[in-house]
Amino acid sequence: MKAYSHADMNFAFSHSVWSTLARNESRLNEAFFVHAAHVFLIFGVNGDGGFCGFARMLQGIGEYSQALALGVDTNMWSRDSIEPQPVNMTMWDSPFRIEWVSNTFVPFKVFDHLRNPWNAGKPIRMSRDGTEVEPHVGLQLLQIISAHSGLNGFLDLCKYMPTAIVG
């Protein structure tokens, strides 16, 4: 997932929410509701030269907005309660909850050996916002980021469950 600015990433880190372009919503919802027990999102800031972490989707896109409309206390972000607002407010139109696993920056050169067969075999760093990653390649990517973060054990559980990975 690509952020337009560091302000958007900092907002996402501190509030455990994300929002994506409308063109990505149906693909993410399909992965979340139909295909995978875990959907991991890999993040980077446009033009930054690396990945800045990954998170697991906790809800489908639209569920947060539906909960607010029904008056459900979501115990999380609302536009009126956060100051200052993200630089790109249009990005936060359909927020959904995520759980950060890592927020460690790892430069693209560390991933030069990884290619995504679901993206014409291109290097993993060469992708558009919302590009799906083949699960075996995605797991390698998550393990590399985890190693740079000092994490261990978490991803071992995911080997036994269907996983969708989106960058």
C-alpha cells in the first residue's frame, strides 16, 4: 500500500487505520472475506526507497463507516477528534482498522532477489498501490521485514493458514 506522505503514514501508525483508493477496495474485501484467514498489507511512502512496515487487516472496508452510521462505539478514529488532520484528507474517506506488526523501514535493495509472479515477474519493489503478491513471495517479504524489526514467531502461525498479501 502506498502512502502519499509521511504524515499519512504517521497517522496510520498512531491510529491503526488505513484507507485505500476505491479501485483497491473490492480486491481487499474479497481477500478479507473470502480467500484468506490473514490479509497483510505492506506499506511504503511514495518515493521513499523502501518498505516502512506491514499490518494485518482487522476488518473489511466499509465496516467502520457502517458501524458509525449505526451508532456503534468503535473506540477508534473519527475525523473530528484528531488534530492535526492528515495532509491528504481524501485518502481517509473509507477507513478500516489494521493491526501493525512492524513499522520498521527496510530499503528496497534488501528485497532485490524477490520477484512477484502475480505482477509479471517484476521485482517486488516495482508495484502499484494495491498490487497482490504471490503468497510464498509475500511470506518471504514479511519474514525479511520481521527480521529487520527484531520480530520472531508471529509469522510461523501464518504458514498454516491461507494468507493474502497486498503491497
